[in-house]
Amino acid sequence: MTGVIFRQQMTFRQRLAVAVCYAAMFMLGLTISLLGPSLPGIAERTGVTLPQAGFLFTLFSGGSILATLLVARLNDHPIRRWTFLAGALLMAAGLWSMANSGTFALAGAAIAVTGLAMSTEGTVPNAVFMDLYRERAGGALNKLHVSAGIGSFVGPLVLAVVYRSGGDYTVAYRLAAALMMIVAVSWVASQPPPPVRASGETPRLERTLFLPLLLVFALALFYTGTEQVLAGWLFTYGRDALGLIATVASLATSLLWGAVLVGRLLAVVALRRASNARLVQVGLAVAFVGVLLILGGRSWPFLFWIGVGLVGLGFGPIFPTSLALASDLAPERSGAAGSIVVASGSMGAMTLPLAAGSLIPTLGIAGSIALALVPIALMSVLALVLSRRI
């Protein structure tokens, strides 16, 4: 079958495959957003300090990087149907194990397995949508990733409801594990399309593009790392620095992810007038102001909520637009460039939250949040240079 497979031409099993892809991306966002707000509870249960518990971010992202490198090579083969199923089952097992881990070693192993599986669940749906929609893949993929944003918004809300009802983080992880089992079973019943292999010889990349592409990769690394620092430590900052109760502090993470989603939707309109590089510059400026307001929330609490919203709005379009920048620079190698952007982001998510957590005993939680201003400033310089090279 060639061209676009329109919705009216799909069989029930093909429609089910599309629905499962949306569900998997939703679970991707939900699970990512659970880790930060649940970190204090994990630290208490496993008997480690909060900075030590921050190492879970590194294990989580390390598993994700490994899976990205492994699964990317399999996405052009029919075996991807089974790698997705294996990933869904592994993710369910990892989430269930997180809920039952009484030691830090077990929790670390569980979160590493979850990260490994989550990267699998995040790459196969992209490949499936590209094969299903072909010429319309751009719009379809945007819709697909909105579902991940919705999941990121819902995750902390689930934790807030659990805390309010007297439960702890383990309830949310068990619920997520059960939902992933439903995803796995539904995938078995579906009929995803066979992979479509690219033909022809891939052009060599011009040497003059190496430096601009490296700048885009660095932008992705700093962005994802900074995003995870703020998403991971906002709950603790709200609780410890502002004195918010757990149910209220967890809402800050939901506000952040909700604003990220709105920022990405607004970017669709903004890009009709602005270039990719300019949009990144504006987004970073908004996020910088947002972090300053978050810090000002210690004196005026309402500034904290305004700041969280501004950070989310500013951050929202940066990662998708980084992918677009890579595609602009190397249109014939956009797939490879995009994969490196994703891997660079995972490396940032693996290192920056750990660094921020390790500095809490020295700088305090507010000092670690303030350090987010440094990579935002560096990203602004990178975006400025890119705007003059593209």
C-alpha cells in the first residue's frame, strides 16, 4: 500500500494500533512526570538521602539511552512489533517493581528497566505513524506527542489524588503498571503496518554543517537536562522552601507540564511568522524570567506559580524545534540527526539532575534551582549563534 493510509481505509486492528501508539505515548509522559514528585517518598522508603535518591534520574536516563541506540536499528525491521511488546511488558514490570522496592538497589534496578522499556515505547510509535501516514506524518506525529504532554500533566495529578486519599506513591506506580499491561494486550490484538525501508544512497553530510549540528545537539542536551532538573525538584522546592503541603506541591509539576503542552500548541501558530532559531530564543528568555520568579516565590508565593507557568510556556517548543533545526541543517539526514538530538537530550537528563541533587547539601534546594539559570543562558548563546548560521 502506498501513499497515506486514510482513517476510512483502516481496518479495526489498524485503528487499534494507532490507539495503542497514542496510549503508549500517554504512558511515557505519565511515567516521566511521576518520578520527581515521588522522589521524597522513594528516598524515605529506601533509607537514602534525597540527593542520593536523585541518582535514580541517572539510572532512568541511562536505560533510556541504551534502548534508543538498540531499538533505532530495529525500527526498520518487522521485529519492531515484538520489541514494542517486550518494552510494554518490561515497563509494566519495572513500574510494579518500583512500587515494591524496599531498598535503593532494587529501586535503582527497577527504574533502569523502566527507562530502558520507555525508550522502546517512545520510538516504535513514531516509526508506526511514519509508515501509516507517510506524507501526512508531520501532523500525525505532532498529535502523537501531544498525548505524551497530556500524560505528563496527568501524572502529578494522580499523585495528588493518591496523597489526598491517604495513600503513597506506590499506588500510582501500581496503577501505571496495570495500564501498561492493557497497552501490551491491546498491541497483540492490533495490526501495525509493516516497516517501509528507505531506498537509494544516503548523501554525505557537508563538513560545514558539523559545527551547527553540534550546537543543536548541545542545545538538546542542556534543554532536556534543565527540564528534568526543574520537573524533578520543583515538588521538593515547593515543599521545603515554600512550606507547601505534598498535595499542593505536586500540582506545581502538573502546572509545569501543562504549560509545556500549551507552549507547544502556541508554537504551531508562532512558527508561521518566526524562524525556528528565533522561537527558541524567545522561549529561553521566557523560561529565564520564569526561574527568577520561582526563586522570588520564597518571599511572594504567588510568584512561584506564575514562574512555573512561564518556564513551561518557554520550554514547551524548545525540544521539538531543536529537532526542526537539525532537519533544517541536514534535510537528507534528518532521521539520523533527529536520533542524535534525542540521544543528546537523554544524556542531559542523565547528568544535570544528578548534579543539581548533589549540590543540595551545599547550596540548598533554592540554590540548585537557581543553577538552572546557567544552562538557560548557555542555550541562549547557542540559539543566537544558530540564528546567524541558518
